[in-house]
Amino acid sequence: MQHIAKIMMASNRIALLSHVSPDGDTLGSCFALQLALQALGKEVEVVTGEEIPPIFDFLNGRYLIETEKIYDTVVCLDCGDIGRLKDRKALFDRATTTINIDHHMTNSNFAQHNVVEEHASTSEMVLALIERLGAPLTKEIATWLYVAITTDTGGFKYSNTKAETHVTIAKLMAYDLDIAEINRRIFEMMTLTKLKLTAHTMSNIHFYENGKIAVATLDYETLHQAQAESGDIDGLTRIPISVEGVEVGMLATEVVKGEIKISFRSNRYVNVAEIATKYGGGGHAKAAGCSVNGEMEHILADILLTVTNALNKE
Ligand SMILES: [Mn+2]
């Protein structure tokens, strides 16, 4: 981290990259680091590759969707592998120096400099970096870091929440954060589309292996008809795993025809990161994902076999 702080201090034009279908952690990490580096006089842009989910609009993050510019240093935040950059790989390849800061233990160490550590969120590493850079912490920065941690821990409910997570939160709360408003906007408010997709997901769950595996699907027709955006789908992954007795919950979505995205969640003992990695994805032991091209039914049948094997191996 010391070395990375030095590289950043020596760079003038820096790009910060979030991962595809950006979530609170990748965005919170990008915007917090952007604000800190700007305070140090650096020219810093967040480049997302897509619109960010509207639930984060109230925080006024400034970003570019794409750019032809060349940067001294490109930093990927919360990206487990280079595929998570999609079209921004070209931007990454053009940079003189590349850095990868992440907390997914399946990370492929794709940059010149890689810092991968096990924390509840990538943003905790960003906070450590900001402190090393000697940039002042502000309410705005603390808010983004809070958003990153609260989203990646499901509001401090997931097993990745550690004592150190709460210590960090206590530090951030000293900046007079409006946590009730942040949490209301992030966890409670939803679009009408999301409400309808929630209902659809709940009424389309299939169970296997005596109810230990639950699979919900949102196919292309359903998502296209609903005009769903990625923000409408985030969070629905928790629905199958929330049913009593389920050990592995899966949500398969097809936003782009023929591109099946599968999100895995497990409760206690199945390592879903291993399963997702087998299909070209990755993640954490209890929350992982992958994207496979083909027909939903075939892909799910194959994955279901793998999950069944993993379940019965334990
Ligand atoms: Mn994360």
C-alpha cells in the first residue's frame, strides 16, 4: 500500500475504474479515492463504462462512461478479474502504470501492482490508502466509504462483517453522516420495476435436493418487457437463499439475450466462489457470480449438477 501511495503521488492523471454492473463498494471506493486525490491536486476521473444505478444519484458522484484519454495510472477497484472492465480494457492497456485493489480472494492479479486483502469491502483498503496519502477525510468521502461498507455487508448482517468493520464505521460516523437517509435510500426505496421483478422472482423459485438448492430465473423476455436496469436486479439475489432450509441460492438473469448471469449465495458450508470460478467467474465463499453465454435452460442444468455435487461432497 505504501508503494501504491508513492505511485499515486508521482502520477498526475489518474483513472479509477469500477466493475461492470457497479455496486456500492466499487462506486464508494472510486468516488472516495477520487475526492481524496483531487484534494491533493491530482487530475482524477472515475470511468464506469455504464450509467451507475440511480439509487446512488443522491450522492452526486462525478464520472465518465467512456473516454479516449490516456492516463499515467489506472486503478481498478473491487474488480476480481480483467473481464470485469469489459470495454475499458483498452483504457487499462493504454496506461503507463496499472493498479488493482480488491478484496475478492479469487482475484487474478491482472495489473502491474496488485493489492488483494480479505476485508468486508474494498473500500476499507481505500481508507487505508487515503490515510497513507495524507489526504484529509471529509464528510463526503466518509459517506462514500460508509455506503461501500454498508452495501457489501448487507447493512452489517453478512458474515464478512468483522469487529474491524465496526471500528472503521465508528471512525466514519465521526463525520456526522446522515445514516438514516443513506440506508433508507439504499435499502428501502425501490423502483416500481424492482417491486414487480421482486414479485416475479419470488413466485418463480424452483427447489432441488430436498429444498437445499433454490434457483430463481429472470429471463430475457421478462427483463426486456419490464425495461429493467441493473439497479432493479441488484438485491434480488438474496431472495432464493432467504428461504428456510436452503444452503445454495441462485439467481439467473438474462439482461442481454444469450448472456446468462448467475449469482450464487450460500448459507453455511458450500464454497460458491469455487463453483463460480469453474464457469469463468469468481467472488467470495458465500457470495459469487459468473456469466455464461448460451441457453438459460442448458446452462442451469449443468450448473445445478455442479452445485449438487458440491452440496453432497460436504
Ligand atoms: Mn466488494
